Amino acid sequence: MKAVGIVLAGGSNNRMGQLSRKRAVAAMPVVGSYRCIDFVLSNMSNSHIQKVAVLTQYNSRSLNEHLNSSKWWDFGRKQGGLYVLTPYITEENSSWYQGTADSIYQNLDFLQHCHEPYVIITSGDCIYKMDYDKILDYHIKTKADITVAVKEVPTGLEDIHRFGVVRMDDTGRITSFEEKPLIAQTNIVSTGVYIIRRRLLIELIQKAHEENRNDFVQDILVRHKDVKKIFGYKHECYWQNISTIESYYRTNMDFLKRDVRDYFFKDYPNVYSKIEDLPPAKFNHGSEIKNSLISSGCILNGSVQDSILFKKVYVGNNCVIKNSIILNDVYIGDNTVIENCIVESRDTIRANASYIGEPGKITIVDEKNDRYIL
């Protein structure tokens, strides 16, 4: 393969509240049976990239456990493989990753020992399908120094300020790049996918380190936009970033739409994930399911509507669940009402409880789990 992959999955995030206290954003459960990082790793595998490094740091235990075998994404080969790179102490360095550029610098020997001419850098907190081969062909065709995959989002999107916003000329060259602007002047955003020649990346990362610059976007892309040829590649299909509570909820709910489900799970190529041996969901007498996704290991006795239930969820008698996301291994007692909520994993919801969030303002339910108290 012409490229090696790097997935940036180590950053902390306070915009997800309780949801990111237990896990990295890249490890967030998505659509019942997947983790967010599964989508980018599947893109790498489907694009025939055989060597991928995942840079982890913040709350990385569950993410590292999920990545304990490369076979699920077909990276277990004699040449290549899946590498999980965490901060480590050396004689020259004893600090955590100071930013995205610094995380690459601290693992620069990985790139220096690679032979692939190009590097594909991605973030681990986005849901999308993308053929990186097509972007690489575009990168080579335009003779770009750096290529950024961009996406045109709806005009007036409220949280557009979370992204890098770009302007391009008629040739596709990026003429303006603003990272998280207060007021966006355009609706074309960076998807967090970058292609760059490996030797150029090593040179830019070393130079940034010498100048005590640690952020890949601000200190390399934005800083060099007028010096290097940076082109934008437009991604026309589905793409979402899940790094806020609202976007996480909205993205999961998108999968209740048949066209979105078919695009990800019926259309080629496939999305892969680590498989757990669980029994199929069980629907007892009295259960009623409407427009919902129910994962393996669930046992249902109540009513579930317009919701997503992750693995091993128990729903008691006469329960009503609407417009909600129930994460893994949750026990919901009898006569409970849950609406417009996200219920954290391993919760125990006592009988006769009621959690009703306002439409458009999702409530996070994080209860003490009595089942695991010794």
C-alpha cells in the first residue's frame, strides 16, 4: 500500500459531560453494537491500508481493550498490523501528549521506520464511510503538499464553530483555514482527514517541536496554508462528528432512518467491529417495539419507541422508553418511564422511576449500579 494510517484518539473532551468520564470519545458506543473508532478503522481496512497506528491517551483503558486484537479489522498480517501507541517515558521526554502534533512527534520513530510514501491522518471521533484511495489519487493528481477531506454542512448549523472552516478556490486549493471560528464565513468544514507525504510530515513535525508548537491544525495546516499547497477533497456522503452530547444523540438517532442504516450496513464496503458472543434479543409477552434498534443480549418486557438499546439491556414490565439511548448493560426496573435521555452504561434504574428530558435538550442519566456493589 502507498500509505500508512494514523488515528488521533488521545484527546480529552469536556463537551460530553459524564459520557467521557469513563471512556475516550473514540471508544463511545454507537448504533448498538459498534464503537466510534470502528468506522475509521473499517475505512482503513477497506482502503487496503495494512499498517495503522492509533494514538491513545485520555481514559484509554476501554479503547485499548477494544483494540486488543487486530483481526476484527483484518490488520493481522505478516507485514503491517494495528499499533496502539500510548505516551511513554524516555530519557529525552517524560510528558504526556501536549497536542496532536506532539503526539505524532513522540511516536516519530514509528513513521521513520515505515516505508510507505504517504500518511493518512484521521481523528477517531467521526462516523462516516470514505475511500482513502480516492483521496490519495486526488492528492497525487493535484500535486498537493497536504490534502484535507472537507464536507459541506447545512448553512446555519449551530455547532459549526466546533470545526475547522475552510475556503477553496476554483482549483480546489484551500485559501483560508480557520480553526473553530466564533463566526463562520463559509459552511465547508474539515472532516479531520489529512493526507501528506511521509517525509514532509516528519520534517514539519520536527520543525514544530523545535518551535514548541504542539497542535497539528493550528501549527501546521493553518500556519503553512500560504506556503504549502493545501487542497480540499469534497466528501459528499454522510459524515458526523460525535464530540458533543447533542451530536452524539443526533448521530445515533440518524440510524433509525432506513437509508442511513442501509448505507452503512447493507451497502459495500462493510463496517467491522469486535464481536461478543451474546444471545439474540428476547422479546417477552407484553413488549412492544416501534422504530427502534435492539442489540444482542437484551431482554424486553415493556414498550420501546424511537430508541436505541445497546447490548445486555433489561427492560422491566410496564416500562415506557421513548426517544432515548440506553447504553450497555443497563437494568431498568418495572414501571419506569424514560424519554429524551441517554442512560449511561452499567446503570441500575430502580422501579417506578421517571426520567423525562426536554425535547432538544437531552438528559444524561447516570445512576449508581447496585448490582456490582460487594
